[in-house]
Amino acid sequence: MTEERPTLGAAQSCETLISEAGGIDKKESSGHSHHDLEPIARACLVGEASDDRDLMHLLTTFFKLRIVCSSDGHEFREARDVVFVVKNFETHYMRPLQQFRCISPQALRVLHHQSAKLPHLRPARPIYCFAMTGMGFALHGFIKNDVRKAVDLIHYMNGHVRRTFHENLILIAKDTRCEQYKIAITMGQKVLTMRWVEECWARRDEIGFDARDREFMNKYALGCFGGLSLYFKGFNDDEFKELAQKTIENGGSVVQNLDHATHIVIHNDALATTSRSELQRYGAPQDAFYVIVQWFWKSVHLEICHNEEIFYAFNNEVKMPRQARRARKSLVSPGSEGKKKSRNNRSKSSLDNSRTSGISDHMYSDESLNRIVAPPRHNDRRFQVCMEMLETETNYLNNLELMVNLFKEPLERVLFSTASVTDENHPSGKEQKEILSKQQISIIFGKIPPIIDVHRNIKNSLENLMTNWDSRYHDTLIGYVWAVHGPELVKVYPPFVNTYDEARQTLEDCLTMIPKFHTFVKTAESDPKCRKITLKDMLIKPVQRLPSVVLLLNEIMKRTDKNHKDHECLRQGIVEIERVLKQSNQCRERTDAFKEFLHITGQIEGLPSVVINSNRQFLKKVELMVISGDSCFGEVKARTMTLFLFSDVVVFAKNRIIPGSTHSLNQSLFQSTRGTLTRNMSFLRSSGERKPFKYIHLCRIPDFKLARYEKSSEIFIVKVRDTEDGDLMFIGQANPPSTFEDVISFMHLLCQIVNQSTGKDLRMEELTEKVLSGMKGSVKEENENEDYNTIRKAIDTVHSGATIRRRSTLRRAVSNVSIGITHRLQKITKKISDFVSCIRENGNLLVYLILGEERAALIDTGSGTGNLYEFILKEGGLKQKQKLVVINTHNHAEQTGANWQFSSIGKVGKAHFVEDLCASGADRKYTRLLDSSFDWQVKPYKVTRWLKNGEAIKLGKSLELIVKFAPGHTPDSLVILFPADNRMFVGDIFHQFDEILLTWMRYSASRNDTNELCLPALKEYQRFLFGIVAGVHREIPLRQVSDFGS
């Protein structure tokens, strides 16, 4: 074995050690030379491999080799026709065998799978897998042991390593400071870390793994600050925190002491008070790099360590480290335009004559300051304000051009270059990724270039006037410049103002969601040309510019003699700019109004398309609880309805209860209905997000005939004309969050619009007892008499709290229970018997779990407020992967709310443990189509078994459940008999009181209303009525009721 040598310098150790580790083909003194080898005829299975019978069969039948076995292979080392088959290359006997021809069972199986012959095997080049076939590498910067390990692993994966890096190799480096790194990035190649080699080896047994995978290589590429230690000077806490985070993300480290730094990053503001010699006095290393912050952000953006010479901090004393100068002298980093220009190419004295109105020097670019006009003889106050006009216009134009030059155009160039690269194996080996899409660039910057064109003309005109101030003093018409460009400004500013919010929001979203864009913006903002102005600040300047122009024009007008020609021009200029501002604001208001209109209409399901019109405006909305109504209004009795008032129509829509929303009932109606909540369930519903409103009716403004209110009961009566059903009337109350006063205001506005558009005299009238008595006395037609009776009944009902029955409608009975919506299940209250457990949900809903010998049964699933499946696994005793049968006693939301968790539909989908999801087959039409009337949303699920009357459900050899149809509470209600436990599960047939039954045909409050269809099932099992009855809302022993006497 080769004797270990002392560790060499990083620059040359890798080349020497690669030779030692076998990176270059050479003769091994202790092994065989290529000329001594014979064709492979035998395979020596070493160690664990000798126990692999499949491998032996493969070697003899496919590769046609004879088999020999050995514990460590030492007895066959002199054989020249043997290949050693080693299963684990990390065993103790692998190191002596490594100089001979070795291969792994994994590689042999891959060759067999590909129907390939045994490759040409060489000594000292064992092959474990083919993940790096055809890949060549060069290593730099690592110590002796790391190099030896890396060379071995690369050889094991059929790669090769060379002493010197060139363009056909992949560089694996420890840090970014070596010359080879600069060569690699100049060629557009990724530089990898040692971690990449280790991760490749960790995945060596994965069939089909390819080390060339671009995403995998990017994950373990050397960061732009890999191996560097950065010291930051002159930054505040927030800036330092962001810079430190980016440094660590990109493979570098942040140091607090100068003597440990490889790079010293200096804030632009600290350059004037900092020097290289001063930093070295405080311990900065002689070979450290002194760079400005733009180097940092440019490196992060390009994902490479950028050339420090371009961003050197002290241009007047450039003293790059000698070794670095030699390494980088002939290199140009991708994307660089050349060396950074001097920050100050002008003297301070050149600014002393500008005499502006308090504008600081740093607000101007080099170009604008070089062209400041010299003070004329007519240096009055008017000249100073006009000069400020020119200076602010120049500064504004420069900001707009910076947005295009530093941000928009570079982004478009990247986009264009990305689109032009069609070859996936791009020569650079570097991914070509767009930073922003074409649409995003257009949204943020698309309205800027037209503004630049107009203001460039304005700036040139102002500059020409100010340059010739003395010679053309009486013809210097500043106001004329703005007045004449008014028509052009009105074309470019409204579109920008109109889309500014979208542009700003898109910018913020991109900065948050796209890290590469964030670093791109930081890089551009660190350019001295930006003068610390952020892109967000630049983007808002067009919004601020015209108001400031009006102020300056007014100031100039105050300082201009009334006899001067410019006085009238200034007035006209102010009028033109204010016209642009007004039109911009009106355009913005129209857009905001239409956005609100689209938002409102987009919330209403089933809204006719004719309602969507850009000329239609949304004005107001109000919520009402419908007490009584004709036709379509009667269908939403005792439910909440929202009226949407538009400029020419009113849309009526039913409110839906969306999970997470809070809706409360009017107190009087809540009492009259005893807090009943309606539900919505459907097997056919789309899994998409539901809209909060459902369209009921559309009424034109002229069709409103009557609007009245009754103050004591706070009810409203509205009558409208309908072309199909004649006059329709509905009665309602304000429903929170709308108040009685809100509805009054809504109705007054409605009457006002009706009167303006039709000339009618529709008024919001109070319905007093005198007016109501007058209605009764003047009744002539049957429908008018019916209106009077309906109104009187509504008033009496609200005062008394009694229930109102709707005319010609059928009220579907639902469980009379107020359900509190929570997001958790309460703990199991008790174990009822050896087989049955009771789960209490939200205090008043019961779910039953029956544990059988072979399978379990779940009776109903509750309202869906928690993860029921996980709950019964953890608390109910259900075993993992135990088959489960889910049975619904009837189709109401508090019985089917969690069905989706046990169905094959939906994201959770526990269907692979659920044998069947069962529902009553008594009335499939009811079960499937009960959707639009109820508002409590149930997620979609799929019934896999429709139960028959008398059907038995086996839970084991001795346990079974018997199903019996019991229509009454709903058409599909059923009861479930459990003979082994002497128990019956009855769902909602028995409810909150022992003697009360809820029926399908009407909402009952007496046992005498029992539906006859329900009785046969109960009489058949009457012996259980005196035992234990397990209900959904109660779990009680049932006392005998006389109706079931025999």
C-alpha cells in the first residue's frame, strides 16, 4: 500500500493525490498490469455474495462464467482470469482487492437488465454501479484523505478523475477562490461540492439513478460564497440580517472579526470614511478582498462568485492580492460590462452655482448635474422655481429610465435568451431560467415607456428654455410646454394610474415568491445610479409627479408678472394637468367600481350572463330573513336572502352557509323555528369552492310596485311585477349584519332610482294599523285579500313567535337541533357494552362504533367537524387496516358530514380500509338529489352499497346487524337491529322527547302525528322499545307509548 505523505498545499495536493489514489491509469506494483491479464473466465464470489443463489445462476447462464467462492478472496489474488464479485465495497476485505478487477452484484444485474456484456474491467477500478458512466472530474482544495475517498467513490460509480481541470471535466471544489473555479464559471459550468459525491454514493443502489440529473446537481452545487468568510461594514441591523442570511444560504459564513475575513463588503456610504490601510490596522488580512455591496448581490443573482476587481471598493488604491491578481488577470466574469467607473467624476464646486430650491446633490445623476444651467443675469425668484422645475423633471425622467435600463430590459434579455435556448443539453451546462414571465414584466413595467417618451420631450423643451433664459427672457413660456403636452399626458397617465395597484401587488408578490427576482432587484438597487431609491419607490413616482407639477406651476405663476406672456400659458398648463389628473382619477374610479361589480356578481351562483355589463354599477346590498313570499320567494321562507341593488336591476339571491362563516338568525324567527339550521348535501356536487349566494330572481327597477315597513315588528313588504306569475310579494326582516335602518336606507335609495328612471312616485311608506285597516276595508279582489291576510299573519307571527306555514310549499323535516360548529370531536363518553362505543360530537350528536370479530361498523359519521377516522383509530379501539363498514341511518348532514373521510372521493380518501359505505335503498332519488334546498355543505362522497329491507350485515361469525326501513323522519330512514347486544339504532326517529316523532310530511310536535309508514318497523321490533334505543341526538331507555300498545 502506498505510504501516506504529509498534507500538501491546496493548490497542488489534489493533483498529486489523484495520482496516488489511482486517478490516472498506471501500473500497480502489487497487482497485475494490463498486459498480464487474461480474459475473464471465473467469478469469485467474496463474502456475502457467495450466499446469493440468484447471482450464481445469473453468472453461469448469462455471463457464462465459472463460480468460485471465498471468504475474503486472498487465495485467488494471483489468478489472472478472475473477477471478484463483492457485495459491499465498504468491508475490510475490499481494500486489498481494490487493486484487482472487481464488480458488484448490483452492476451485474443492471448489465443483465440491459442485455449488455461484461464491460472491460481494469485493475484498481472496481465498479459498483454505472451512475457516473462517461463523467470526468477534477478536484481542487481538499486534503489528502478527502481526495482519496472521493477518487474511490467516483471510480466505484464508473466515473474517472483527472489531475488537471479542462472544459470536458466537472470541477469539484472546496471553495470559490481557486483559479479552476473561475475557469469553470467562465465556461458556464456548475462547480460541485464533495457532498454531491457522497449523496451519489448514498443512492448507489437505486435502479436508474443518474448522477447527471440537473436538479440533483444544482442541489449540491458550490454556492457563490462557498468557503468564503464575509465581513460586513457600514450596514444597519436589518440590512446585515438579510446579507447574513443570503451568505449562509449560498455556502459562505459571516465573521465578526476582520482577521478571519476573506472578503470585506463595504456599504457605499462608508467608503468616504474607510480606507484599506485603516482596515488592515484593525487586523484585516493582506490577501482579503475589499468590495462594495453590489459585488455581493451580483454574485447572488448570477449564482457565481463574481470577479472582485470589477467591484473593488478603493479604486484609488487598488492593491489586489498578488495570487488573486495572477489568477484573475485574464478572466472576465459572465455578464460584466467592465470595471466600475469612478463614483465622483465631478468636483463639489461645480454644484455650488446650481442654486436650486433645497434639492440635495445626491438626487441627480451624473448626466443631469453636468448639464445644470449656469445662473443668468435675470436671476430672480422666478428663475429659481423654473430651475427647480427642470431639475425635478430631469430627476423624474432619470428614475423612469433607470426602471427600464436596470430592471425591465435585463429581465427581457433573460426572457429572450431563455426562449432562444431549445437544446436541453445546453453547451454551458447551466440552466437557462427566466426570472419573470413576459406577463409579469408587462404588468410591472409595461406602462412606463410611453410616459418616458412624453417626459423626454418635456424635459428637452424645458432645458432649451432655461439654457436661453437671458436671450429669450420674455419668450420663456414654461406653462406652454405643459399645456401643449396635455393631450399626450392624458393618453399615458390614466392607463398607468388605472393599473398601478396591480403592478405594485405583482411586484410585491414576485419579490416574496421568486427568490431569484429578489436578488436581481437587490443587485440593481445596489447600483450607485439608484442613489438608494428602491424599485417600489420608483414605481410610485408617476403617481406623485403630476400633483407636484401643479404645485410648481402655481409657484411660478405667483412669481410671474401678469403682463408676461407666460402668465396665461401657466394658467392653461395648470388646467391641462388638472384635467389629466381628473381623468386619471375618474378612470381609476370606474375601474374600481367595475372590479367591485365583478367581485359581487362572481359570488352569485347561477346568475344570468345578461347581468354582466360594464355600464352597470353596483350600489348597495342588504340581507333579509324571508318570513313569507310568493313563488320563488316562498321557496326561501325562513332563510336568509340578499338583495343586490345595481343601477338598473335588483338581484335576489339566497345566502349559503359556507364552512367557517358565521350567520345568525333574527331573534324572533329563531324562537319561531326553535333554532333550526338548514342543511345542504349532495352526492353529485363539484368539489370546487362554493359561492356564498345562489341566484333566485332578477327584477328590473321599473317593476317595483310597493315598498312598506311595519315599525313595531320591523318587517318589510315589497311587491314586484313578474311577467310569468303576475305580482309577487315577499315579507322579510333585517338579518345581521344588516340592521333595520340599513334596510330603510336601501329601500329609500331603491325608490329614488325607480322615480328617477320611470317617473313613478314610489315611496317607502310606514304600514300603520290605520293603513292596514284601510287595506282590509278596501279589499275588492281575492289576491288583495290574500295580501292583507298574509301581511296580518306575518305581523302576528313575529309578535307571538309562532311558526309560519308557507303556501303551496312542502317543508322538509330536519332535526330540530342547534348544532355548534367546532373543529374537534369530544372524547368518547363511555363504552356502552363489550361491542359498542358511543362518540359524542359537539355535545349532542352521537356516533356509534361496533367492533366485531372480523370487521367493525360505524353508525353515522356526524357533522364532519373533526377527523373521525383518526379519532376512532386512537380512541375507539379500531385497529389499523381493520375492515370497516359505514352505515347512514338517514340522509341528513349531521349523519353524513364525515362520509367523505371514508369514501374514495376527496383528498383524505380512506376508502382502502373501508369495505362499504352504506345508505338506505328505500328512496334513492331523495338520497341523491337532496341538494339545492339545504345550505349546510357536505363534502362529496360515494355510496358503494345500497341496503335492502331486512338485509343482514356480517361483523363476524356470531355478530350481525339487521337493516329495516323506517320512513318517517325522512323517506330513506332506517333502523339497525343488533341482536347480540339486544340493541336498536334508530337514528332520528326518536328525538329530544321520548314521545315525539319528527315526520316527513310535516314538522311535528306531537306523537299523534306519527307517519303510518314508520309504524310497521317499530311494531315488528316492539320488544326492543322497552329495552335500549340508541338514537342520534339522545341515548335513553324508551318508555312505552300508548300508540304502540299492541
